[in-house]
Amino acid sequence: MAEEDFERFKHVIHDLFVNFRRGRHTLAVPLGDLTTGESGVLITIAHARRRAKHVRPRMVAHMANMTPSALSQMLKSLEAKGYVVRERFGEDSRGIDLQLTEKGLELAKQGERMRDDYLRELFSYLGDDDVADLIRVVRRMNEFFETKRSDADQGGEGGRACASHDGEDGLACASRDGEDGPACA
């Protein structure tokens, strides 16, 4: 690649990644009496619940790209509003499992339907060929990133991607599996 092309592409890619990181690619709509952030956490818990036996706060924080303390504040609000309950589990009852109440489950389903409609609209806008190309390119990028992460881990203790995030979608996290199932750092 020519140096001038590299410089141009570098800036375009950087700007695109910044927009993705800021969440400008997502449908950010509050559900019911929830804030946009609370709505996202509620949907994330529902998504995680389908993939893991126990949904721990750290897993949700990782999936939602939040700090544990920010998630803790949201969970307090979601509990107070009657959408989420925290249940203890494990032999010593130190583990926390996040559960959606019936009210929370219904609102999460509404949010997931809205998200699916948004994605259908996006895929229609892009067309089948561009969607297939996008998936192919993102998978190749993920392979590159995983190779680099693996290379970096060779000198130290490497983690294994958790089962919740290393699936057919080609995405992975850098967590290690815990004794009670997938765990996210």
C-alpha cells in the first residue's frame, strides 16, 4: 500500500471506529420509564441470559462496555423500578445472578423487537451483498486482532475467549471461563 493511501485510510478507519465506540451505530431509544442506558442494560441482561446459566454483573458490564460501578448504579435503579432482581448462588452464596422480572422481560422483548427492526432496515439499506461483505471483513479483522492478542499472550498467561462471546457471530471477548460457566473480565 502506498504511504499516501495508508495515511488517508488510517484517518478514515480511525474516525469510523470512534463513531462506533461512541455508539452512533446503535438505536438508542429509552424503553418505558427507563433511561437509554438502563434500556441497554436490560436488553444486555436478556441477551446474556439466553447464553449463560448465570448472568453475573461483570459479564453484563463487559458486554455493555461499562465500568462495574456504572453498572452497579444502573442495576440499583432497575431493581428499584421492578425490572431486575439480584439473586445469590453458589455454595457460599457469594455469586450474584441477575434475573429479569416479568416486567423486565416484557420490556426487554420490546427493545429487542425494536433493535431487530432497526437492523432489518439497515440490512435493507445496505443490500445482501454489502451485508455479506461487511460480515466477511469484520471476521477477517477479528481474526487479525485475535492473532495479535494471542501473540502478545505468548509471553504471559493468556486468556481463553468465553463461550458467550465467541460464537457464530465471529466476535470474542478476552475473558476466561469460570467454574460456573462463561465469565467476562
